[in-house]
Amino acid sequence: MLSLLPSIVVLGLAAFAALQLTLNRESSPGKKQERFAVARVLGITTVLQGIHFVEEFGTGFIGQLGAFFGLPAMPLSFFTVFNLLWLGIWIAAIPGLKSSQKWAFFAAWFLAIAGVINGIAHPLLAVAKGAYFPGLISAPFVGIASVWLWIRLQQATE
């Protein structure tokens, strides 16, 4: 389980930040258009994150991430189930955002934060490695969409 440590730390911090944002920001009934805009951007960002997952899966991300940190590879089954579960949560959150459900805002904030981290981390890992690092091609698109999602979330909440 040591192989999960980098992901647990980074995603745990992202989840904590997403929880704080969810608990401290509300979407008033008058922000219906803004919530619908967030839902659309969440859909786009989720598609890009799905593409990113496929790139990581197909290019050996779990083995290379472990090796980068001197750890064993993350179990492929865990990586796959974790990613598919979150993709499902984000898809389910799209209508949840429209009806202002807190859990849906948590899911969206989490993707916004984790997506920005992805957009920054993959290029940095590639630079540190001096070569392509799995996920590098799609990560900037996820990062940009996640910034857009963050902006829309801020507009839909106060």
C-alpha cells in the first residue's frame, strides 16, 4: 500500500480543500443559470479527465509514478476502479449541480482542484524525467478545463 502514498497525500489534500469550499460556499436559488453553466463545464472536464485516464492507463502511468518516487507500482485494479468510480461520480454530479446538491458541489470542487494539480504535475514530472511522462499529452487540457470549472464554481456560489 506504500505505492498509494503520493496519491493519498495529494488527493487527500484536494478532498479536504473541496470539502471546505463545499461547506463554506452556497449556491442561492437565484444562481440557476450559473449552476447550469457549472454542470456543462463539469461534463466537459469529466470527458477530458476520462481521456486522461485512458492515456495514463495505456502508457504505464502507475508503474512510472511508483518508480519516480522509488515505490512499487500502484495496483492496476485499484487505479482502474478508483478512476472509473470518480468518473461515475462526476457524471452523476451533473444533474446534482443543477439542483444545488452539496455532494455534487463537493465532486465538482474536487475535480477542479485535482485537475489543476494534474495539469501542473504531469509537465513537471516530464521535465524531471527529461522525457514523456504518462498522462502528459492530456494533462494540460484537463488543467485548463479545471480552471474553467473553478471559475464557474465561484460564479455559482458565494
